Amino acid sequence: MGTTFMTSEEREWFMPRLIEADGIVVALLEYADDCKQIGADTAKRWHALMVKEFKLKQTFDIEFGKAKPNTPAANTAA
């Protein structure tokens, strides 16, 4: 990590903005987590609809928002 030297006036000007920026970053991270869960839930509902309406036989597992195919061909491809 580097070091930055600031005068006391610069520090006083910067600190409120730093606190605000930190709050924005925290809010964005929380929003990203919410979006990840919404996407996973939507994918599960979509898959259930495909199974019901089109008799889809393939399944998939969702891990951290990444769909991984769970088919015999995918399982033996290792």
C-alpha cells in the first residue's frame, strides 16, 4: 500500500466524501447480492416451467449465479 500525505485542510475536505463513497460501495455490494439471488430464483422458476410445459429432462444446479448443466454427457465428460 502506498502512502498519501495531506494537509489538515485537505483531510477535512476529503473525509466526508470518503464516508459517502464508502456508503455507496456498501449499497452497491448489497444490490449485487440481491440481483444474484433474484437471478438464481428466476432461473429456477424458468426451469420448472420448462419441465412442466415441455417435459424438459435436463437439470442444472445453480452455484453463485452460474448455471452448471447436470446431464449424463456433462457428468461423464471429465
